[in-house]
Amino acid sequence: MSTLVRPRHGRMIGGVCAALANRFGTSATTMRVIFLVSCLLPGPQFLLYIALWVMFPAEGSARSSQDKSATAAW
């Protein structure tokens, strides 16, 4: 499985669904449909999306390259 990094290509809004799809080996469209269906249920889905948007580093950012170098040492 890959790390949780928002990709530069293939994102719609923030790249959170694309990052989760890459991580779990599914298509981004499937992950987006799952998110949209979950929005029909009561809960903080939009707040969770925004929190993940902030927490997941963008692909090629300084933070994501630091995470890769830290895991490469192990």
C-alpha cells in the first residue's frame, strides 16, 4: 500500500478521495461515490473531508518528501 499523499493529477477538489483510493487500491471514482453516498447519512463527513485535506500532504511538497525519507531509513 502507498502512503497517504494527495496526488497532483486526478484530483477533483482537494485530492482526498484520490489519495484514499491510491492507498486502498481502488479507483478514485469508487471512493468519490462512497463519499457521496455517506453524505446522505447524518454525520460530520464534510468536516472530516476538510480535516483530511489539511492533514494529507500534497504530492511533491516538502512534508511528503520528509515523510518518504524518514520511512526510507527504516
